[in-house]
Amino acid sequence: MGSPTIKHDSQTTLSEGTSREASEEAPNGSSGHPSVRNVAKLWHSSRLRDTMAGIRKYQEDDSRRLVGMVEEDPEYKLVVQGNRLIVDIDNEVILLHKYLRDVYVKRFEELETLTTNPYTYARALKAIGNHEKITESLLDGILPPAVIMVMVTATLGPPLDPEALENAKEGADMLLSLEEARDEILGYVESRMGMIAPNLSALVGSATAAQMIGSAGGLTSLSRMPACNVQVLGANKVASNMGFSKATVQRHIGFVYHADPLKDMQGDLRTKGVRILAAKCSLASRVDVARTSEDGEMGRGLREQVEQKLEKLQEPAPNRGVKALPAPDEMPKKRRGGRRARKQKESLQMSEMRKAQNRVQFGVAEEEILDGDEMVGLGMAGSAGVESGKIRASAGDKRKVGMSKATVKRLRTMSGTSGGGSAHGLSTSLVFTPVQGIELQTPQAPDPSKRLKEINEGWFSSMARFKKEKDSTGKGSN
């Protein structure tokens, strides 16, 4: 794989000692901004220079393979160092972009809002410089035509002094050189992932595998991590650490979230896919450490399993079918109730005495009685209501007692009567009289008072007349 060439300026090819002396002796410019070499020092560092030299050395030999332990191989150490260097380059680019904006804001303030990419900002700054007017030919190939049309009509500020402009251009050259170095390092790391971690690269892609190994501190460290920690590698913790709102911050958005197998998934399904893929990444990293599948066959098998599970998650729910309505039931239903229900209702109903107690007669003082420690009003159940005879203490049962024919017949037999007009079966022989008290009498015997009344009306009545008796001849005599 061919490596991109890094274009060095006359001011960026200084040796380390010369750059250190220049950065120590360089004073602030006339505009009040420090020199760009005091802000960004990574480009002139020996670490970047040694890493780039090692990358070019190993890129010439593409047929080299790892032998023995992965952690002890010098090329593996170079790959891990390249991963860490990519992170440092990104931080350096942020510092340089901020420095360029602070310096060039007096000349063109709207450039910061029209170009948000740091590399595009640096290219536009070098093209515009101190030109009195922006033309389309200056920015052709750097910005889209719509943005160029806006810049042509924009108003420029006063030109920068030569020293400030020189610092801005030097910072822009340094930023673009860092971009080229980053691309070269990233391309080398991705190309070596197939040799260092073939199964992990086959599962999540070379770029994601390189990021995960660099963030974990090595392949061995990654293999020792549980799946719950693998899925949060590379997660952004700025909002939680700086006290910003967490309402819009998504959790567990790391390198695995942006892996190739999960790019087409949305919403909650992607979150479930992160958990599935993180578990397989743990297995693939352990296989790479053990060097049991150097051709990446195990990683391709794990990726097929992940894709099958993701397709299963995206399938719609199975159709349960249309359930038929039940047959209409238009038959009259049996009413609930009956004798048992009526008895229960009657046993719980309010008595006449309680109903009268709840009523109060208008214009009449209510009678009260002492019930324990409190006075209870009697309402219309007082002495006035009782004396009037309109209130009964017990309601009584107005229903007739039902008896079967066998019971009636048995009672008649016991009472000694067979006719229907005689005494009732429930009649008793005990009678209360005002003179003699309790008397025992036979129900079937005739009443003596009625017999005495008939005799008196026959012989001693005032309306009675003499009767004529018949003799033996059949003639009556007076």
C-alpha cells in the first residue's frame, strides 16, 4: 500500500533543536497573539517524527507476519503508538483551529460560521489572505459554489499586519500537514489490523478495530475486558463531566455504535445491536490473542451470527390472525335471585321502627333517650308515634307459610280430622280466659257458650211462643 507524501514547508522542516529554540525565543506578535509554535508543538516533536519513520519502514515489507506473542512484536507496538498519536493529532488540530480563528477574525469574521471544518478553514484562509476582494477563482475547489457566492458578497475587515498574517499562514500549513500525517498513520494502522487482529477486523472493520485496540491500551487489554465495558469504549463523557444537561446525551455511544454492521439500524434496535456486537467483539479479541484463527475465519463466522440476529430484530411481529366473533346469544338469561336471595334481602332491610326513628315530625320536639354515654333521638318512634298505634315494633312476615300436600295431610291425621273445614293443624288446645286462666279444651268439641245461647233463644226468648205438642193420635194440643 502506497503511503501519501507529506509536503513540508520551509518553516515546518526545522529540526527539533532549532524549533525548540525558536519557540522559546519567539515573542508575541505586534497584534498581541503568540507565535503558532508556542501553541502547537506536536508537529516538531520527535515522537511524531519517529512514528512516521517506522511506518514508512514497515510499509515497504507487506509480506511480514507476526511470530510469537503479539504484545512483544515491535510492529504491534508501532500500531498501538500510531493509534494514540491519532488522538493527539486530533487534539492538536482543535488548538490550531482555535488559534487561526482568533487571529483571522478581524479580517473575515463570517468565515468561522461558513466553514466549520478545520481543514477547510485553513485552506480558505491561505486562499483569501489579505486580498481586497474575494473572487470565485480564489476559492474554486475549496468550498461549494453556494458558500462561495455568500463569501463574494461579504464585507471584509481591515487587512492584517504582515507578522499576524505570517503566523496565520504558518498555522494553516501546520494544520494541513497534520491532516496528511493523520491520514497516513490511519491508513497504515488499518492495513495492519488484518495481521494483528484479523478476526476483530473481520467482525467490525479495520478502522473500528484500530480505534478499539488503541482506546483499550492493546489487544491483550481488550481481550480481558467484559462486553459491557467494550461497548462504551470511545464514549463521549464531556456532558457528564462538565455539568451540562444529559437530556440529549445518548449513552453507550462509542466505537462499536459506529461499526459497519450497525450503520443501517435505527433507534432502540441499534442499541440492542451494540450489546450483541460488543459480546462478539470480546470473543474475537480473545481468539486474536490466542492466534487460533489467523485467517479471520472465526471473525467472519461471528459477523454472520451478528447479522442473523440483527435481521431477526428487524423482522415485523408475526400476524396472529383475525379472531372470529363469538356467536350471538339472544336467549333470555335466567334472572339471579330466588328464595335465598329474597331471604337475605329481607334480613338486611330496615325495620319500621328504624324508619320512624329516622323521621322527625315538623313542629314537635323530638324525644331522646340515653344510650350509653350519648343521647339518641327517637324521631317519630317516640311516645307520640307509639301511642297513635301507627308504628309496630316488628314488621312481621306477611307471606303465607307454604306447606306441601304431604305435610298438610300428616297434620290433619295428627289432629284427627279429615275434612277441610275443621280446625287448622296449627291450632292449640290451650286457651287464655279472663276468669279461669289457662283452660285445656278439645278443638273438635262444640262451644258450650253457643249451646247455651241456642237454648235460651229457643225457650226463654221474648219473641218465643207456646209450642203445640202432638198426641198419640197425631193432633196437636195447646
